[in-house]
Amino acid sequence: MHNREHPNINTNKPGIVRAAQLAEVNDLSPEQLAESKIMEMRKATIALVEDTTRKEVEEKAKKEIEKKVNEVKEKTIIKAIKRNKLSLEEIAEDFEVSLAFVKELQKKIR
């Protein structure tokens, strides 16, 4: 570094960037160092909370979509049962559900 007032370092090399970060840490007072550690912990906590929240939202959305798909599938199977053009076995095979499930739906509509 030629000028401490206006440092110009090669940030393309990770080793130099790390050394510059360590030098900055060494120049901090104990209070500044403690505050820096607190800020880093806050960043890590925020990232963890955001990640957890995102996963929870994704899981909830996935469950809601599955629920909607199952509702639509159930309604479609009920329509097929009411049309009475296919046997219960054929309906179960076509919709990739168990025969017991189709029979349960048949009981519901009668």
C-alpha cells in the first residue's frame, strides 16, 4: 500500500482481501471490536431467521398446493363415479389412487 489515506489494494486476490480485513480488525479498539462481533452475530441471526422463515413459507405453500390438488382430484373422481361410465377399478387406476379411496368417495355421494 503506497498511501494509507487512500489505500488501493488488489481485491481480485482473496488472500490480499483477507489480509486487509485482518488489518482493519487489528486497528479496532476493544469496544469497536465487540460492536463488530455483535453486528456479525446479528447478521448471522438475521440470515438464519430469513432462511428458516423461507423454508416454513415454502413448506406451507407446498402443503396448500397439495391440498388443492387433492381437492380437485377428489371432485374429478366423484364426477367420474357419478357418470358411471367406468368401473371403480378403472377410476382408481386412471387417477392413481387406491380402490378403497374410490369406494370411500362412492359412499360419500350416496
